[in-house]
Amino acid sequence: MSNELVCVNSITSTMYNVSKMKSKLADAVTVVESDIRAQFAVAFKSLYRDGVVPDGFPNLSPPIDQVHLTSPEDLKRVYSGQGFYVILSDRPVDGNRCQLNHGTLRAIYRGECRTVRKRIQSHLFNAQYNANYEERSFRYVADQKKTRSSFYEPHWPHCLKLDLDGPSGVDIDQAPHSDYKWFVLVHRMKDSSQRVRQLAELAFDDVFGHPAGSRDT
């Protein structure tokens, strides 16, 4: 019996230290995330020299889309998959210090999503987005095969906010927002993760400053 105890005690004294493992893993993740953030920053500086959005990005991979929006029909030209996006407008936003511009338009929001088109809809055609969401939810629940499960699609209550105490989300096809120009940049990021896209958001802020309409700080 005493020999068995000695053996167990010997093994126990040489076991791993999970606390140190956890700390080492966290440090490694921090280093990798810092590197990815820096890579995005370098790319943004190269793409948008002096904070200016060029008229196009020919033969770029992965692609960056540029879409002018005036009506919900224009959403068809917006990439539907995973990506990082920037909304620019000539609509003044108090406190906006973001330096990215395209002619008279300035970046007022930046974000990320796995379904960029719907997310842009939620920002710029908010009434239509909410109505469409309710309709999709109703149809899903009405399907007798799915009555026991909740609607799978997330709803985004927090959207572009032009004024600090103003509504979340706008309708740019209606006055007064229809008096301004609206432009969207979409960096397609197929096979990305949310954390990678979030690091792109942070890198964008590092380079150009945080857009005032992105009230997530």
C-alpha cells in the first residue's frame, strides 16, 4: 500500500499546470490578434492612401465592392455573404472624426456581419428591414414542421445612429435622408470568423478614426 501511495504522489508532483496553460494560451491569442489587426491596418493604409477611397479596385482579391444606394432595389448589388463594410455619406454627423472620404462623402459607420446585405438593409432601409424580418418570422412559425423551434435569424435592434439621442437605423429613401448621398464599401471576407472581422473594425479605427455613427465604443 505504501508503495502505491509513493507512486501516486510521484505522478501527482509531475502533472501539468492548467493555470499556466490557460495564461500561455491567452498570451498566444493576444499576440496573434495583434498581428492580424496590424495586417488589416497596413492593408487599409495601402488601399485608402491619405484617407481617400479610389474610384475602383480592379483585379483585387478578395474583392472590395462600391455601391451607391438610393432605394431598396440597390441592395441587390450589395454582397450578401460575410464581410466588413463602411457606410459613407455627405450627411453631417456631429463629432465624426473619421478621416476616410470619397469626394464629398465621409465614413460615418463601419461594421461587420456574416450577412452583409441584410445588415446594410437594417442600417439604411430600417423600416423595410423590420417589416421583412417580421414577415420571415411569421412564415417560419406558420410552417407546422417548425412550430416547436424559435425563429433562427437574429434581429439587429442596434443600427446606424446619426444622432446620439436619435433613432437606431434610418430610411434613406425617405426625407430628410433622401436629400443626401449614400455609399457603401464592402470588403468580402468569405470563410472569415466574427473575431477576424471585428479585428478589421478595430484596425479601421486605428488608421482612420472611429466613425461617429458606429456608437459601439
